[in-house]
Amino acid sequence: MAYRYLLCCLALLAPAFSAAAVEACDIPVRYGVSDTAKAIVRAACDEHRLWYRPFIDRDGRIASLGVTEAEAEHLADNGLIAWQRVAGYWRESGTLSAMGAIPGATSCMQPAGNRYSDTDCRAFLIDNPWSAAFISWVMTRASVPGFNRSPRHIDYIRAAYQGGANGSPYRMADPGTEKPAPGDMLCFLRNRSSTLNYTGLIEALGSGRAGNWKSHCEVVIGANVGGDRTLYLVGGNVANAVVMRKLMLDRTGLLELPKANNAQPIIEQGCSPGHEEECNLNRQDWAALLKLTATAPIPVPHPEQAPPTAPVPAASSEPVPAPPTR
């Protein structure tokens, strides 16, 4: 009798144990997800593995971090160099040419190996945010049709807004009322004096005030995997690496957005060792959910016509090697 009771208790606890052990990038995308979404998730997850799987936990704390953007350290495949990989995001996404007038950009167009151009390029990588170049690279790698590749997130946020309800490959939605799914993007506004949320962003886009507003988008990898009420995102140039972020979902699958405070930024100036409660990298002005509408990637060109890309590791059950000691 006691044995049966123990088995029942273990069965009840099993979901909790499985949820705690979830590796979102190692679980196949759920049934019914489009081929385009699968390709986006695969591209983003492959890069996350390369960077030793760093992540921000649900409390908004950086839980692990290995190699960063300008280092001459190997990534997890023991072949690619961190800063050269970032330069590849710029080149292979087609976004580097738009930065040509900025010092160091032309050096990143050169093959690695020359100490002068290498130093110049690494300075460019440090000085210029590459998160939008990373997103554009993912969309290029996934052959997403019609994606507006840009070194600024606001450009494809605007494109999704202008496309309306039938926008392609993305349409703009309210993250407070629509559920995120694999292949979508979740975006926040940066360096604002007050929070705007979805309504404020819509008004700014409609009036043309958004201009080149600073923003940041990350790819949705999975939502509520194993019933854990967690949203998994992957973004570039987060803590100077390719990082996974975990956000909380409510019981219906909607994002649990932080309460808006129109009087001051969400990230408070009070974050310090003495005020840990103010330190949360997930407390952002999450103003836009870009819902993927494209369902089939564009045909892959003949190998001789395809743009050069560095190899990425396939999904594996083998443990990822530890990051280099720093």
C-alpha cells in the first residue's frame, strides 16, 4: 500500500521535474507549426548552442554567460571565433552595407587575418548594436520571404504595422492580447523616458513619430513547453552574446507583462547591490508582438548561388562543451 502511495506521489511530481529540466531548443517544435517557423527556430537555436547556451532566467537575472562579441575565443563548435561570427551576421544578412559610412564597417567586409582590419572591425562590433543584424541573419538563414532586413528593429516593426491584418511575413499584434508562438518576434522599446506599450507605439507609428526609435526584438523559440508557463526567446547582442530569455506566461498562454509606469522608465536607476529588487532585465517596454504569417520559406538557391555562411552545429543530445575560462 505504501509502495503504491509513493508511486502516485512521484507521478504527481513528474510534470514539475520535467518542466524544470526543459531545454527548449532540444525539443522538437510542436505539431502544426509552419515550415517557416521551424526554420526560424532552428536557425536561432543553432546560434544559441554555439554561444554556450547563455540565458536570462524568469527573474530577469543573467544565469550564465560564456564568450562575448569581441573576443578571439572559439565558440562551442571549437572552430568559429566569436567576433568573426558577429561580423558574419552583419555580412551575411546584407545589413553591413547600410553601415558603410561608420568607421570600421568596411574592415568587417574584409577576410579575417589582417591585424589592422581585424582590429578596426572588432571596434565596429563593440560600438554598434548588432541585435537587428542578428535577427536579419536568422530570417536570411531561414529563407523567410519578404522580410525587411535592416540594422534597425524599428524598420521591420514598422513594416509589420503598415502591412495591417494581412501583413507578410509578419503582422503587428498586441502582446497583451495575443499569444506568442514559435517563429514570432517579441519587441521592446529602448531608451524611452516613459513606457508606451502597444497603444503608444501604434499611435507613434500612425503619426510618423517613431522615426528611427531604438528598439529590440527577439525570436520566440517555444511557449509553455511541457506546461511550464514559460516563454522562450533568443536574441542577439543581449549581454554581448546570443542569449535565451525566459518570460512568464499566464494560465491562458498570454505574456505576463510588467505593470506600466508612465512616470519613469521600467528599468529603474535604483538597481544596485543594495536594491536587488530593482534589477530585472525582463522589465522592458514590451510594445509589439510580430506574428509570423509566412508559412513556407522561399526556395533554397542552387549551392553555387547561395550566400556563403559558416556551418552551424546540428541539434544533439550530447552535452555542450563548457565555455572557456575567463
